[in-house]
Amino acid sequence: MKKTPIGDPVGTEEILWIKKDGGEVLITAKVGRPYQVDGDIWACPAELKGVDKKYPDIHGSGSMQALCLAIGLIKMRLGHLLEDGETLHFRNDRRAKLNFDCLDAVFGK
């Protein structure tokens, strides 16, 4: 499956992951510009650097669906970290922990 490089992202978010063992990882969530594959099929590149390898481009039945599915994948993977008891913070605010409501606010419900 195609993994389009994201040179000019349409959206990014940086999150600090403080692991259970005390290690720190800067996560960079990126979503690229949707592109038309064929007819009504569109795809959107997405990545969650620091958590997973680059994802295959996310396909949808239009540009909006592909974009929303790509953002949803990133939100879901961050939610998996929270479910596993990991701690996430916005990059510049270690005092406030991200929770599922924060993920909804940033990445949509």
C-alpha cells in the first residue's frame, strides 16, 4: 500500500509521551493533503511519528472522508496509549495530562 510522504501537512500536533518507565518520546501527529486515487476514491497520508511507523494512505469515498478517517486513526492510536496507562501531555505543558476528552477536543469526536 502506498505511503505518501507528508512534505506540506494540512495538520500537525506535537504531544509529549512520558512512558511508564520514565522515558520521554516526542510524538508528532501529521495529516497530509487528501488526493484523488480514482473516480470517487480519495486517499490521505497520515503518521504518528514516535508511536508507529508511517501508515498506509487512508482511503475514503471522498476527500473529506479520507481526511476524517486519517485523523480518526491518529486519535484512536493515541487513545490506545491512554488505555494502556501511558501519560500524554501537550508538548509545552507537562502539568496538564491529556485524557480522552482532550483527544476529542483536538481530533474531533
